[in-house]
Amino acid sequence: MEDTEVRERSSAVARLIKTQRPKHEPEVEDAIEAFDEARARSREAFMLELRFKDGKIRSFDYGHLRESEFLPQDKLIFRFGGKEVRAEGKNLRGVFTGITEHRLRFIQEGTDEQEAAKPEDAPHIDKIEVAPATE
């Protein structure tokens, strides 16, 4: 009789262990995936990548960003160690904030055609320059 009870309990435990978790509805799965993606994107970037019109790419370590400046003429100045990065364009206030919060992974020079295709209030960078820091 004890054997029977043990077997019944074992089979009940086995059934509980084998029970699959309920599957979520597609909307819930999509929400979970979106949250995971947003969480990954919200993390700070380690480097700022500069992408130039000619295809050249140059990166700067955010750990060396020591000074930032936004000028009302939509000019940005960033000093990374001994280098100064200057960017000019339009609607760059959000770009400035993204860089000072170490959240942008890259900035990119755009062409006149790209600028024309953007909404009027979208940021656009006409020119990026890198030079020895002034001081």
C-alpha cells in the first residue's frame, strides 16, 4: 500500500515538473521583446563613432570626453583628450544631449539630398572636423 502511495505521488510530481509554462499571447511576446531591445539600447555607449561623407570612420572613447559645448548657431564642440571634434548643421540640440549623456553611438555627416528628405525639425550634420584641442 505504501508503494502505491509513493508511486502516485511520484507521478504527480513528474506531471508538475513536465508541465510547460503557459505561452504568452503574441502581443505580450512582442512587448517583452521590445522591452528587452529598449533596455539594451538605453545603456551608455562606450565610444562615439564619427562617420564622414567620404566613408571614413573615426571613434572616440567617451571616457575621454572632458568638455562639451553647444553654440546657438547649431555648432557642437567636444574635447576628447587632446582632440577637438566640431560638428555643424541644424537642429543639433538633441544630438548634443545624446552625446553628453553618452547615449549616441555615432554621428554622421549628411549630404544636401539627405537633408532635403528629412523633416524640417530633424537634426542634420553638414560637417564634422577633428583637430588638435585648443587650449
